[in-house]
Amino acid sequence: MSLYGRWLPATIASGGTSSDAVNLGMDADAVCIQLPTLTSCTIKLQVAEESGGTYQDLGSGVTTATTTGAYNTMLKAGGYSHIKVVSSAAQGAERLIRVRGMKI
């Protein structure tokens, strides 16, 4: 089995703060995230034990400035496979964030 999952979309709608739910397809130790240009915010993960479950915050986030784009980072995933990417500020346009799970 590969250490890395497939790249998947986690889209935050214009005016929204949370992406759609993403099933990473594995119990991931970490999530690699490709961030586009974002409205100034902090990005964090919410996780759930199963599809349609209750999503809760996981750990601390990443701070990104308004002009940041093409920024990549990795956040701990705590062994969860169901995630949402959450922004602390409403986004000024639809934001396509790409994520993939990773085993460490």
C-alpha cells in the first residue's frame, strides 16, 4: 500500500467557511494540503469517524495571508479518514483546495 492517498478536492464555496466532506480513503496520520489564494484566515481540519458523522475540530491550524497562493502544508489527521477543511473567515470566491491522506 502506498504511503500517500490520491489528491482529492475540498471545495469551500464563495462566502463559505467549510469545505464539503472528503473521504481520504484511508485512516491518515497526516493530510497534505495545497492552498490556493485565500481571503486572510486560519485553516484547520475537522474530522469525523464516519461519513455523515459529527465533525469536530482537530488540533491547531495554519495561518495564511490574503495574497498567499500555491502554498502547501501538512496537518496532523489523527488517524481519521473523513475530513473537512475549515477557514476562520468567509472566502471571497469559491476556493478549490486539494488534499490527500498520508501514513507516517
